[in-house]
Amino acid sequence: MQNWKIKLSLFLNYFVFATLLNSVGTVILLVQKSFPDITKSQVAILEPFKDMSIAIVSFFVTSFITKIGYKKAMLIALGFVTIVCFMMPFSNSFLVVELLFASVGSSFALIKMSVYGSIGLVTKNEKEHISFMNFVESFFGIGIVLSYFLFPLFIDKNNPGSASWRNVYFLLGGISSLAFLLLLFSRLDESASKLEKEKSIFDGIETNFKFIVTPVVGIFIVCAFLYVLLEQSIMSWLPTFNNNVLKLNEVLSIRMASILAGSMAVGRFLAGVGLKKLNWVVVLSVCLLLAGGIILFTMPVIKQFAAGYKGNGITELSDVPLIAFVFPFIGLVIAPIYPAINSVILSSLPKPAHGLMAGIIIVFSAIGGSTGSLITGNIFQRFGGQSAVYFALVPITLLVIFLIIFKRLQKKPLVSTDISSSQPIGEGIV
């Protein structure tokens, strides 16, 4: 397979950061046990620490990511996060947990821009791009699944409030070190991504705004924002939902949340195959309607179970109610949305513009993730877990509407910039 070594490196880089970033839901639950004075609305700030650091770094670096170089940027990110991981077990403060996610978020901004930019360098056409994008995102899902099994291994079941869970970061630091070494010895030809004239940070910010005010890019940004808001409102709070509403203990709450991550990985893998032949807007619209149906079906059943449960907490997998296995499969149907819309916009731009567009994607995705987690945390605290899940119906409905608008705007050309072209967005994408 051509470019197999760098493709493997891209998979592993995404895998490492998936495990770190998407542990936020697990850490939200564990922090509440380790720091009893921290409320749900307070611990919800971990998502913004992660996402806003991603957004800030992306906004200012995206204009000259090609000047840094995709490979060099990824090596910097992996080296930085390796150091932070090895520091984490020695801390005993919620502030340090906040700083951890800020550090990981900042590093992931470099990783995601570089991975998204590199995909255009190792694929030949639009269909290969959208397929490989989904495979990369499915590896991200596998990393998320791993996080739900790694953290419980380090939880002291006899003392859930202990700090033993933080020792998992020794292992995560080791995996990050391996990713660093693999990338270091991989070759990536970045000549096609270089601009004829590199931009200053101020020129880059001006170009960002030129992209954002274009109708098709503006609607795409709304779609990306809504999707991540939807995903993080569910993913970041599912372990706490399992613990508070379904009465599972901490270990089971975290492990059961892996079903969501696993179903998302499968959904993106299947989309990587199916979207080569199918109309993407039809597929994604059907997926969103199914997601809404899952919420409307499962929440009344969960409410009935919670009202009738009289025990002190479920500690065995065999005692977990069947409905707890059903709801996380919402990941199967929402999974294809994000990589598909990203690929539609990226594969229609010239390769030098991929790093810029990736940065814009990251900024607004990060804002969406922070917004979703904060809203969900506050609804959870004030109105309960089921109301927090019903909130997801709002972005689902809006996404269906804006995806249709996005599809209609696809063939309208972008405004002219020195790194874009007049090629219609999405031309050639089914």
C-alpha cells in the first residue's frame, strides 16, 4: 500500500489523542468522586479547558501551519503531551486536571490540523479522501473505546475517591512516546501543501475571515458546530448519566460508556465503505432521524426503570438493565456525520488550503463541544439526566435543516483568495 508508513502514523497519532481527549467524560465522573466539593456545573469546565485551548491555538496557528510543517507540528504536539502525561500522576489538585486538558487540547490542535492536511497529501481523489477520512476517524473511535477500559483498570474499587486512577497517565505517556518515534521515522512529502508566499499571522487571520463569511463555508461551520455540540453533550456526560440515573457503580458507568464510542467507530468504518457509492446528504439525514428516534424510545423506558429501582447501586454487569445497552448505540448513526461533512469541504479545496480549512473546522468544533458540555452539565444539575439527553433533540433537528442547505450551496464557488480556487465546493462528491 502506497504511503503505508505515514498512514499508519496518522492513525496512531489520532488514536493517542482520542484516548486522552475523550477521557473527559470519565474524568468528569472521577473528579466528582475525588473532589466532593466540585459540582456538576463546575466540573463541566473541563470541556472548555480542552476545547477552547484547541480553538485558540487553531485560530492563530492555522494560517502558517504549512510553514511549520505537518510532520514537525505533530512531533511538537506528541512530545509536549508525553511530558504532561508523565507529570499528571504526581498532582493532587483540580487545577492541575484543568491544566492537563488545556495542554492536551493545545497539542491536539496541531495534530488535527496536520492530520487533516496530510490526508490530502496521501490520497489521490475525492472518493479516496472521504473514505480515508472515515477510516482515520474510526481509529479515533477505537482510541475512545480504549479510554473507557484503561481508566477502570486503575480505579480502586474499595476506595473510589482515591487518586489511583491518575496512574493511567504513565501508560498514556508511554503510548504517546511510541507514536512520537513512529512519526519521527516516517516520511511525508509536504511539497504540495506549501504556499507560494507564506502568510504572517495577521494575513492569516484576514484569510480566515474571508473563508468564514462565504455562504457555503458559513453553513458548513454551523453544521460542524451543531454536530460536535450534539456529540459532546452525550459523550462527555454518559458516564455520569450511567452513574446518577441508571445507578451503575463508577467502573460499570465508565465501561458501559464504551458502547457509545465503539458504535461510533463501527459507524465511521461502515461509512468509509458506504459513502463511496451513496448520496451523503440522504445518508446523514436518515442517520439523524434515527438518532432522534433512539432518544424518544429509550428515555421513557429509562425513566420507568429509574423510578422503580430500589437498590443501592448496580455492581455486576449481569444486573445492568437491557435499556442501558440500547441508548449508546446512538453513536452508530451519528458517527458518519462529522467526517463526511469535513471531507466534502476539504476535498473540494486546493491542497494548500487544507491546513487553513482544518483550522477553521477545529475552532468551531471546539466551540461546539464546549457549548454542548456546559449546557448539558447545567441542565443535568438543575433538571436531571433525562432532560439533559432530551436537549440533544435540538441540535439533531437543526442539523437536518442545515445539512440540506449545505448540500444546496455546494456548487456555489468560494470567494476568490490566493489559496482557494473557483472550483465549486463538493463538485464530484456523491
